[in-house]
Amino acid sequence: MHHASRTWHRRSQRESSIETMASSGHRYTREELIDFLWKLTDELGYAPRTTHLKPGDPNRGTFTRRFGVKTWEEVIDAAGLTSMVIDPELPYGEIKRLPWTRETVVDFYRRIIHTEGVLPTAHGYPTLYQRRKKFFPGESSEQDVVEAAGFDYRSVRKMSKEIRRKQRIKIHTSIGNRMDVSR
């Protein structure tokens, strides 16, 4: 039961941030669309089909135009998710989670570190965190996967801490400014 509420919460967060961008007339960048697909892939356990796009999400046409391609398969390929594709002939109800590999975990880490500049957290990427623990067991599992992705662990960890610190300061400043206005 608790897992279902976490999934709903993550989906709600994703949907609300996308809806906010869409309702404000936001034009999605290629990176925003790739990040959206990677987060949806983490949620599902495999690369999304167009049927996974909900009202308020960027639509198929947005993806194909921004990527300069014609098919959904080309969108998935351009986003680097080809290894996460499941057999398109499987009926929707019979889809099983794609079996993850060490390389899948490394690919996810490489993408997240490259685009976000931070280490993925268990809260933000719960499926990835579970798979990392499975394929990279032990005390140094995070370090092992970061280094397998081609990054220096100490540098990435330091950069990640600094970015998260700045995010917390920005949030606290924003909250403080709203409280000052209401007085």
C-alpha cells in the first residue's frame, strides 16, 4: 500500500510540473523532454509508449518536432532509451518490467549526472536506487556505479552536495519571502 502511494506521489509531482509548464505556454527544450522520458522510464521500469503520455504531458508531436524525427522509436533512440524498450507486440496487460542490467544502471547514472549535475537520490529515483543496490552491492555501491559511468566520484559528490545546498537555500529564501509578504 505504501509503495502505491509513493508511485502516485511521484506521478503527481511529474504531472504537476509538466502541467505548469504546458499551461504557461512553455516551449519544451530537448533536455526537458529527455529528462521527462527518463523519469517516466524510471517510474515504469521500461521505455514509455505513446499510450503512457497523459493529458497535460508533452504530446507525441512535441517530441518528434523537438527531436527532428518522425517516429516514436526515433524519439526513444534520441533520448538514449533504446535498451529499455520492450517488445511492442506484447499486449498492454502482459507487459512485464524490463529486466535491468548493470549497464542499464550505469546508463541511468551517466544521464542523470550529465544532465542534472547531481547524484540520483532514493527519493527521486526509487527504482534506480533499488537496482543499483542489486547490481552494485556493498558499502561503495554508489562510488562503483559513478566510476563505471566514467565520472570521478569525489568530484561528482562534491558538485552534487553544492547544487543541493543551493537548491535548499533557494527554497528557504522563497518561503521566507512569501512569509514576509503575508505579514
